[in-house]
Amino acid sequence: MTKLFAPIRVRELDVRNRVWMAPMCMYSCEQRDGVVNQFHVVHYGSRAYGGTGLVIVEATGVVPEGRITPWCAGIWNDEQADAWRAVTDAIRAGRAKSAIQLAHAGRKASTHRMQSGSGSVDIADGGWQTVSSTNVAFEGYAAPRELSTAEVEAMPAAWASAAERSVRAGFDAIELHAAHGYLIHQFLSPITNQRSDRYGGNLENRARLLLEIVAAVRKVIPAGMPLMIRFSATDYREDGWTTAETAQVSQWSDELGADVFDISSGGLVTGVKIPSGPGYQVPLSQFVAERVDGPVTAVGQITTGVQAEEILQTSEVEIIMLGRALLRDPYWALRAAAELGETVEWPIQYARGTWPKPSA
């Protein structure tokens, strides 16, 4: 059996393969209330029926002001949790497992979606005052208000409440969004964290908010439920967050009950040079994988089954995350299995459409 289609067990969760869907924002809660709808049921359900092992749904706001846009999903109230149940039911019907990415966008919140404009949404148009570790704006966005120490101390409770609702909504795993320049990343990086309280300064202090969130979430979710963290492993600036710091904070998170480390990069600042190309983030994942006990993922310009299998065979990465590839093809996993000569179960309704295995 190929590694890509070998099952994996994390805590008490069994996932059928290592093809996992990365969280990608859909900006499709048209009532601006954070409540997902039929689009989300079809969108995520189709990737489950297409053979994906674990479907991680989009960045979901733990509080209203934590959404990236007014059209983003939320899980700060029970109505939102109830709506997510239809999505998790669809994913389960497709024989996949589901996870939710809990998020707070910080200074990158209250922005327009692609079809509505660019930059920040004015308060008069349904936007809001953003908050952050700093009062310095992300380029092109409105300036945030710096959170007080008391406000930061209260933050883990919001994540814990969102995690409890996620469990009730039927999700099988939780991911914390600590990447791409959003709130937790803003606290982690010395570029955006110049605080003088106990949440700023050295690495331990800059990581304090994340570690408190990890502990708070781990406490309220079932013991057998995996807890994942998505990191940006580098800011691509010498004065920024580093891959070594990512590995260290992953180790600390592991000690508090985190299980899977989902490695991406960038997003905190503009004007940096990112060495983009096929599998360009795999070396970052490998660096972290060499230094933590839990499974580490790879993501970024992974497009074929052969490429994904090679990454698993030649590195210590254990899971492949797919983003745009799954937007292009919900049935990527079934196609990759045929490409690799792997036998996998198809939905019986689609069995007549199976791809022929490659000739010997």
C-alpha cells in the first residue's frame, strides 16, 4: 500500500488516508451572521465523497469580531453550531472525518471579500473596530486597537466555548489557527508583538496566548479528540517569527495536548519574497517533523498523487494537506489513487466512472 492511502490514527480518531483538505475561507455566509448554509453542505460533502480522508472546514470565528470578513463563518452561538451539524453529517455520510479551524483574524479582520472590494469594511457598512497584539495596521487595512492584558487573558475562554460548540456540532477534530498573520500569529511574531506585559517580549511570553488556548481547548474536548495547530513556520523576514521558534512552540503545545502540527508560512506582513514553487513548504515541515513527536503536515503547490507520495516517502511528513487542488477537483483523492495504482472504495453511485489503473 502507498503511504498516501495508508490509514492514520490520531488519539482515538481513525482516518482512512493521508489526503486531508486544508481549511480555505469561502466567504459565503450571505446573511453576514456567521451561519453556514446549503453551499457549505455541498462544498464540504463533495470532498468527502471524493475520497478525502479528513475535511477541515474554513477559518471559523470564535467571536464576531474575529471573522476575516462579515461573510465568514462563526461558531460563537448555538444557531451557528446547529447549522454546522448539516455539514458534519454530509462529511460523515461520505465516509470522511471532519475538523473545524477555530480562528480570530485580529488586525486582519473586518475586510472585504473578493467580490465586494478590497481593504477594510467601514463600520457604517457592517465592519467593526479590529483588535490585535499591536495598534499598528496591516498594510492597506484600518488600524487595530491594542488589546489590554485583561482582554488577552479572557481570550482563551472564547476559544474553549467555540470548541465545546464544535463538539456538539459533530466535528471529529479541532484545529487552532495560529498562522497567516491572524491574531495568534500576531502575538507569536516579534514584528507585531512589541508588548511589555506578560504576553510580549521573549518567546515564552509571545507564545503564552496560544499555549493558554491549547490548554483551555484541550480541557473541554473529549480525551480522544485530536487537537491540531496550523502555524506559519516563517515570516520570511530576519526580524520575524522563525522555523526554529515554530518547532519549539510545537513542542510546548505537544506537552499541553496538541497532536498534529499543520505547517504553512507567511501572511503576517507584505513586501517579503516567498520562494514559491512545487512543494515549496515541505522543507519547513521537515524541520518541524524532526523535532516534534506528533504528525506534521505538508501543504503548498502539491498537485499530483505521485508528488504527494514522494513527499511522504522521502521526508518525515505524515499527512498531505491539499488546498487549491481540491478546489479544482473534489475527487482528487480518487484520481490520485488511480494514478498510483491503489485500490480504494468509490461511492457506489460513481463506480461506473472509476479511472483505469496505469498499465504495468
